[in-house]
Amino acid sequence: MPAKLSTHVLDLTIGRPAAGMKIELWRRGETPQRIATVITNSDGRTDAPLLDATQMATGDYELVFHVRAYFAGRSMESKFLDEVPIRFAIDDATAGYHVPLLVTPWAYSTYRGS
């Protein structure tokens, strides 16, 4: 897998990709820095990698998925989950990192994908 950071979101309430979800990518550290804000496409993915090979760097990162707003836009408002943060580390800037989110208004799961 080429060096990059990617994600996708699956809406488990409908068994389909979560189109239209806002996601923020942050570089964590003493002074956190927002790197990107994107909206998922019809396949629940971003149109381009969150980080491509030229942007990959070791360090601590956080993806923030705006779950409440996504479900509110689908008439499934839930007060339980709001923003879902996933904190992870990139320890090899030459590797591929894929961080998917499987989500409902009440629960979520993630893993390091391929």
C-alpha cells in the first residue's frame, strides 16, 4: 500500500456508506493543528487521501467525525453521540494508514484497515 492516510465511514443503520459526513484531521501535540476538513462522498470516502505520500509524517493525529450532524440530516437525531474522535499514531511515514469508522447514532467501531 502506498504511503497515505485515508478513511471511510459506514452507516450501519442503513448498511451503506455514510455520504455527507464532515471529518476533521488534526495533528496532535503541544499546539494541535487542524490539517484538513472534508466531507465524505457518495462512497463514504474522501475524494483524495487525507495525507498523501508527500504529506505523510510520523506523529500523533486525530480524526474527528461529526456524527450527530450527519444523523440529524437524515432525520435520525441522537443526543448520545456528537463528535467521534479517533486518536492514532503514524510511526512509519512510508506506510499506508486507513482508519475506517462504522457508526450508528448510539455506537461506533474502528480498526486499522488496509
